[in-house]
Amino acid sequence: MKAIIFDFNRTIYDPESRRIIFGARKMLELARSSGLRLFLLSQRENGREEILNRKDLSQFFEEVFFVDEKSPEFFRELLAKCSLRSQEVFVVGDRLSSEIKSGGSAGCQTIFLKKGKFASERPRGVKPCFVINDIRDLKKFL
């Protein structure tokens, strides 16, 4: 693996408690120190960029992308822009119907963080490559 594309809300940051997910900062530090290229992908919403900077998270990411929709086309564009092949990239997120579906459709390996608000989401035809229950479980993939 050469890179990880992380989702933001409920994967790195919990909007309900307004805190960084327990263990997320440590995982970002570990992934970065392992030589992986890290990217952040988030729905475009007011205040998210400010949260990212205020929580001192932007330092971990080579690039941050705020989008209206997480689509397979966007993932393909991101891969091309960053000179990455899909099979070299993990997509980590908590929504099967969003980043996991789109990242998988673009050929990336997907890791579903099955925790919180969307843990029981079961969209038809979407199957992640891997499932973890805690962001700290990502360590076994590094």
C-alpha cells in the first residue's frame, strides 16, 4: 500500500461530541510515519475546514478534498492527480453507501469502520474488502 484516503466525519472526527475519534490521531501519526501518503475526503459543509485546522489534523494529510458527492469519478480523478494506482490505495470510512461504495467502484481496497451511526447500514451490492470496529484496528494494515 502506498496511500490511504480517509473519510472525515465519524471516521476521524465525531460531529456529535465535537471531538477527534479516540485513537484517530495516533493512527494518523503511525500511518504517516510508516511512509504512507494520506489524503482526506469530506463532504463539503460549512465549518469542516475550520474544524480540521482547529483540531490540528490538516498536518497529517498531503491533500484535503471537500466534495459535494463522493463518487467513483472523483476517486479516479484523485488517483490520477496524485499518480496512484487504485490497487495501491485503501479507502477508510464509516459509510458503505458513500466512500466505501465509491472507492470500491474506483478499484480501491476498502476498509469499513463499522461503528457508530451507520454501523448497521446495509446497502445492496456494497461489500467492503475489510471491516474494522475501531479506528485503532487499522494498525494491522500498516
